Amino acid sequence: MKSLKIIPFVVAMMVIVLASNYLVQFPFSYFKLENILTWGAFTYPMAFVVTDIANRVYGFAFTKKIIFIGFIWGIIISYLFSLSPIDLIGVRIVIGSGIAFLVAQMLDAKIFDKLRNSKKWFVPPFVSSFFSSLIDTILFFSIAFYGTGIPWVTLGMGDFAVKLLLAILMLIPFKLIVANILSVKRSAIS
């Protein structure tokens, strides 16, 4: 039973990575933002929320397992669902996603763990998301799109702005979800 707690986190990570890697291929064509945003910018920040919830509730070692399992499955699933897996950009998206995911998620987990005992509950999830989102954005967009003619710098800037906005907006759901999981854990113990 104890090992089953990892399943929802891994499934969430897989779905987020799959959705993000698929949606990054489509520009956000509203409000003249097609050169600044892709649809993937709205889904990927949820991966940091999953990592932060796992870290807060179950600790760093548990979170590392989720990151590595999510990484392996995310790469496989993303490659299978890429619009054109033989196409160089499709392959670069998968490689860039994998590298950025692994580095940024591990950074997020490590920063969160270091800040775990902060007196302010929002410091660990926001600070860890800020720095890991920055690294994730730089790695992903430069690996996936550098030299392709795709406006990767502006897409990266738009993506990072959305990640920051979502990092702020997801603080309340983070707190509520953690409180709920901890309440269920306490009930199960007593």
C-alpha cells in the first residue's frame, strides 16, 4: 500500500509532460502572442506544483523517484505523441524536454528541500519554482529551437512569464492540496 502513493504523482507528471510537449508545437494565436507564447506554457508549470506537493508531503527522496520515473515515461510518451517524430525539431523537442525536465525538476526539489523549514509557507514553492522555471525555459527553448528560425528567445520569455504567473496563482491550490493530503495521512495514522 505504501508504494502506491507514488502512482498519482507519476501519472500526473506523465500527463503534464505529454500535454506540454505536444502543446509547445502550437503557437498561442490570441492577442497577437503567437511569437511569444505556445500552448505548452500553460500546462508545464503544473509539473513544479506536483514536485512541490510531493516534496512537502513525502520528502526529497520520494520526490526524486517521481522525477526519474516521470522523466523516463515522459520521454517515451512525448516521443510517441510528437507530431513528427522523424522530424529534427520533433526529436529536439523530446531531447530538450528531457534535459530541461530532469535538470529543472531536480533543482526545484533541491531548492524546495533547502527552504522546507521557512517560516512562510509560500517561500519554498515559489522560490524553487522561480529558479527551476528559469533554468527549464533556457534549456528547453535553446535545445529545441536554437537555429531553426523559430523565435525561441521571445517564445522562451513569454513561457517564463507565464510560468511565473502560474507559480503565483498555484500557491493557494498548493497549500490546499498539501493540507488535504496531510489531513488524510493523519487520519490514517490515528
